[in-house]
Amino acid sequence: MTTIVHGGPGDVIAYAWYQIGYRPRESLVLVGLTGSPRRTGPVLRCDLPASRGCVDRWGAALVDPLRRCDVRSVVVLLAVA
């Protein structure tokens, strides 16, 4: 895990893209934060659905792994083209 010290939003975005391995498009990216001080935890990416009607299903699929990793808060990034 990493602690981003004195970082801003750009640092969190750069960290997420680095962990994913590329800059995602049309995706929802969650950066989990654990412990105190806040340390970065899991980074999860999900393609945005073509139909916005299925948001509930993929939202739950992203939240469950974060709960298992003891994530205390989340930074939500929306990557669009």
C-alpha cells in the first residue's frame, strides 16, 4: 500500500492509472483507502454499462470486494472519453 502525502486529486488519478496499467476510458474507477493515516488500498475498474439501468448490479459488485479489504473510504473517479 501507498500513502499519498500532500497530494492532490491529480496524484490520486495518476496513482489509479498506474495501478490499472493504462488510462481507462468509459469506466468507473474506485480507489479504496484504508487505515489511519489513509493508505491507498485496492483499485477497481468497471466499464460503464451502455444501459444506465443496470447500475445497481455492477455497483454492488464493486462494493463487496472493498468491504472484504477493510476499506474505510473510497475515491470515485469517472473516466470518460
